[in-house]
Amino acid sequence: MSRTLLDQWKEIAYDEKADRGQLQRFWGTYFQIEKEIYEQLLANPEEEVKGTVKELAERYGQEVLTMVGFLDGINESLKEENPIETMEENTVVSLAFDKERNRIGYGKGYYDRYLEKKEGLLTAALAFSFQMREKIPAEEKDVALQYVVTDEWIMGEKI
């Protein structure tokens, strides 16, 4: 069985054999790259960020494993997480929310089925304002979020 992209990233990022100076230089460089990616994303907030891991790496001028590190870093911030453990170069990543509080997931309905069983549960997502769209495709069975909290505002229902 071959190692996943995430495993390969972790071997580099958390190399126990590297000395402290090497790891500090690695993370210093990585955090600068991460900052630059965020700056590019924020420079064009209306554009939907979507593509394969490899396409996004090319788009932001990074190695695939660096993009995997970026995606791993933001994964827990997303309401619908990326399949980070099994992600391959051709895995499509989309990080969009719309102004009706729908979100783009992976089309399997896990989130919606879970919420159907949890009546009264507050639903919210954290997002960057650049992820918002006027409208995204949503089906009747899709459960809209009650709140979307971004770096610029909070949108939601009154309680």
C-alpha cells in the first residue's frame, strides 16, 4: 500500500530526525507560503476556489505536498471537511458557501442526514468572506445552515 499524500506531508513537516533549526526554517518558510496563498485568495474574493489538489498547487505556485499541508491546516475550520486522509492529486476541493447559507459538500448527504435526526441543533459554519457566493446549487433535501460567520460579518436567522 502506498503512502497517502497526507502521510508524505507529515513525514516532512514532523520529521523527528530533523534538528530544531531545520524544523524552524521549514515552518518559517511554510507559514510565509501559507500567508501568500491567503493573500491571493483574498485578492479576488468573488472567485470560487475549486480544483484538484494538483491544480490548486499549480495555481498558487506550490508543490503538491505543500498544498496538502495548506488543506490539512484549514480542514478543521470547514463545516464539511476535505477527505484529507485519502486525498490524492486529482481530489477536487471546493470551499464555497452562499448567501442563503447552503454549502458545497461532496454530494453524499452525510451532513443533511445527520441534521434530520438532530432537531433543534444549532447549525453554523466558519468561513472567509471570499468563500461566499450569491447562489450555489442546492437540492430540496439539502439543509441550509442557520449561521455563517466570516472574517467580515455574521449572517443568520434570529433565534
